[in-house]
Amino acid sequence: MKNVFVYCEVTEEKRIAEVSLELLSKGRKLAETLGVKLEAVVLTDQAGDTLDTIQEFGVDVIHLAESKELFPYRTLPHFRVVHTIFEKEQPEIALFGATSVGRDLAPRIASALRCGLTADCTSLEIGDHVDNKTGKEYKNMLYQIRPAFGGNIIATIVNPETRPQMATVREGVMKLEKADKKKIAEIKNYKVEEILKPEDMVISIIERHIEPQKVNLKGAGIIVSGGYGVGSKENFKLLYDLAAVLGGEVAATRAAVDAGYAEHERQVGQTGVTVRPKLYIACGISGAVQHRAGMDQSAKIISINTDPNAPINAIADYAVTGDLMEVLPKMIAYYKKYSK
Amino acid sequence: MEKIKILVLAKQVPDTRNVGKDAMKDDGTVNRGALPAIYNPDDLNALEMALEAKDRLGNAEVYVLTMGPTRAAEIIRESIYRGADKGYLLTDRKFAGSDTLATSYAISQAVRKIDPDLIFCGLQAIDGDTAQVGPQTAEKVDFPQVTYVEKLVEISPNQITLKRRLERGVETVVAPIPALITVHGSANPCRARNVKRVMQYKHARTLTELKEENRENSELFKDRPYLKIEEWSVDTIQADDTHLGLSGSPTKVKTIDNVVLAQKENVVLTSSDADVEELMVDLLKSRVIG
């Protein structure tokens, strides 16, 4: 059995993306269970501090490719290098963040390697599998668990016959955990100019506007979140007021973001961020399954909705039936009164 | 000069975004069979972008390819009503049980037969939610790919300029033609049906549909050949059986669990002063806040 590989995405700020560090954390555990090594793949122009960061996660080998052609991300150069590395190294498992990079790159790699890829996994485990038709037994398979059908079912997927077993995972799903002891990794460098072909350079980036990350939803202990029911960007100010008073952060559903009430980086849900705060206050959120997937592990949930039968009420600890425009100011007033 | 061939890959999907009371079983799980079949939302955005490309190029045609059972012919008709020129239904029992690798293989074989210059498809479908078929098809036909595309900025016979919507911003890229483009749900919504085209094409059928309507001997296709929706099978696209269906799918579903919406024990409150006060006092007392 070969090793667990994690593709490490490099951010605009030239750091390793959080989702990649979360996958290194999980990858280390999978590698330990299987008794194999954890290997990282980094493609960038200049590695800088990123190697130090990666080594805090118990990585045994870092495959490093440095070239100006590799930053910012473009499909074909990254595909060519990663494909070359995977063909040579024959990973047992390969993990990618389910980001616009990972969801662009991983499928193309899987197609070229003719292997199985499961997208947006919410859980990864090691277990055994028996093929119903042939009766053949497979040991130590990667169980790739994910919601499907709009989130109405949870499927466990396995790749018995093909390697690597590939999966993409969204940010916030796996816990970020550094290794107990920092390990010095073996670094394998690649001569990128010998790997890339002219046809890999056919797409050029002519403009790029990436906003600095302003919001840290995953780290927020209290989240005040608004849905389509908030009604407008102006009304969202009330959520900011409550969040400020409670010392929390503001989030939104996909519907609210699509309607322009809040920025994309505040989106919680299956296609946004997964959060686990100690308190999640859902304002005017109906609670579609895709949204619940991103917040249903919150320790305490309050729902404020004019609809007493909103699906989110089923998972709320407190279901307040009323207009958030009335309820939120009262919450602020009572908090100020009693918290002194 | 030959017309530029633009192909749209579209899928008919169950409407998983609007699971109403009627689709919920008593045990709290979804009755998948009860969900209506719709045009995958991202694919409608892709169709619109293809039509915009056709408008701008002037000398182009838009074809639609859909893979599915007989009733997926509805996708072809709907695409034609919106402005597509022609469509193909890729249909065969041997496709059943295909994962994204097997699906992209079948589609790539059909693409080879159609030989398009440009391919548009939605970023992802609302049943599988994988976003994999687009890039996997691109790899198989050796087209460069641009994903998460929100806007068609410019197009000429040799290259296309596209704006991508990323998590924290936007990026504008220039790609050569041919290329495969996956379209984000934030792109322009699809234009409405054209009434004249509806009148002209509402009788368009596949041969199988005519058989199901007991009209296989009708003169429909003889009189109006443009009403025939072509059906392509495994043989038509010269696909290798071993790459299709369950045997061609490296991913296997081990188990499926239904998500049960179970009611949690909760405290129900009104928006009255007394209730909100009780809520805040509770939260402060239990140290959730403050």
C-alpha cells in the first residue's frame, strides 16, 4: 500500500490554505491508521514560509514544484505537474480542498488516471468492504461520505479497484490539528520547466481581483446569520448590531448572498463554510437542507422566523416565531440590561 | 466559411431544491420519485452563455447534448425553444449506474462525433452536486477548461475571454478555441422561450417518443424532418461497454442513508417582550453569551 497525499493550495497571500491544513490533519490520522506516510504536494512560484507551516502537521515528504507558471493557479500547468507526480508516486489516497481550485483540478486528474473521485466529502474513514456481486473482500478502504440529492441523502462511496482513492473536502469539515511533534520532511524538488509542455500555457490570466479575507466565520464563537427573509442589505445592519453587542460574527445563507444582502465570504452552508459555533442565531432563515449542512453542529441554535413551520425550527433549541426586525432590537436591549 | 459549432451539455434532474410536503414521506425522508424533472439550473446558465456566444459570433450554431432516459428529450425541446438549433439525446440502458468517469466517457465519445469548437456546460448538477463531468469530459477530449465562469467578456473565432467567479473575487482569463467552459449559477439567467420556436418545435419528438404515443407510422418526420430529435445509443457513439455503467464506474455506492428531519426538543417563543426577555436571561445564565 502506498501513501496518503494532500494537494496543498497556496492562497493569494502565499500561505497554505486552511482547508489544506485541515486535510493534512486528517491525512496524518488516515496515514497512521494505514501505517503509511503522509505526503504533501505544493505548487507555487516561491515556497517561502509554506514549507515550515506544512512541517507542523507531521508530513513525511513534501513534493515541491516552484515556477512562475504555477502562481496564480491555472488548470493545465497544475494538472501537468500533479499528474506527473501521481503517476510516479502511485498514491493510495489523494485529498484536495473542495474549492474553485480543487474542484477544477481533481476531476481532470481523476479522469487522466481513470480513478474514482468523490466530491465534497463530509467525512472520511477507513473500513472494509465486500462487493455484493463478486463477494470479493477489500480491507482498509477509504470510506468517502457525502450528502447527495440536494442534501437529502448521505452516501458512503468506496473505490475498490482504482488508485488513488481521491476525495475533495470543503473547508471547516475536518478539524485543524498540528502534530504533537514537528517533523522535518524530506523535500523532493521538481524541475518544472522539464515537465510543462507548450500546450499547458494556452490560457492566460489578464486580470485578477481577490479580496483579502476579512471574515473569520470558523473561529467565531457566536454567529448571527441572516437568510432571504431579512429582506435587504439595509436590514442586515440589525444583524451586525446584534453581533457587535454579543461579540460575534455575521453570516448569511446562499439565498441572502445571491440576493446581494451579504458578501460571499459570509456564506454558511453546503456551498459555503461549515461552522460549529457555541451559538448560531438564524434570522429569517427557512433552513434548507444545504444550509443546515453548514451549521447543524452548532452547540446551540436559535431561530427567528415569522413561519412557525420553518424547517430550521426542527433543529433549533429556541424557535422564536416573530419578525426579526422586532425581535433583534429587543434582544439587544435585554442583553444590555442584564449583562452588566 | 463554416459555422462555428457550439455544444451545450445539459442534464434533466429531479428538482432537489424544492422538496415540498408532497415529496416527503411519513418517516421524514425524501421520495425521490415524486420530485418533478427539471432542466438543471446551471445548465440553463450555460445555454444562455452559448446563445450569447452565437449572437456575438454571428456565424455559429448551438447544439445541445443530453444524456438520459427517453423523457430527457424534453431538455432538447426546451433548449430549442430558447434558441438552440438542434439537439441529441444520448440514451441507452447500458449507461445506467454510471458515475462521473463513465458518464464523461460516454459524453466524450458523443462529443467526438459532434466535433464542436466550443463546449458549455453547467458547473454542477443539483442531484450529484459533484461538478466533475465538465472537467472530466474536457480531459478526455483534450480541451483546455475554464470553470466557474460568470461572464462571457469577448469572443472571436480563435479565442474567448471569460470572467470567473471565485470564492474571494474575480479573475478574467483568455482561452483559445477549442475549449470547455463550465458556467456558474451567478451567470446571466437563460432568456425566455421564443414563442415562434415553441409553435414550430412543440411537436419535435424522438422516435421512441413516437412509439410510446403509438404514432411510429406517422408522416411527421417525412413532412417536417427538423422535428426529429436524434437518439444516439452506445453503438452510435462507438463506446466500449466496459467503460460504461456500473462496470465502468470506479466509484461504488456502499450505503445510502436518508436524511431524516427529526424534530428536536425545543422551546417555542413569540416575539413578545416577555418571551424575548426570558430568552436573553436564559442565554446569559447558561453562559452561552456574556
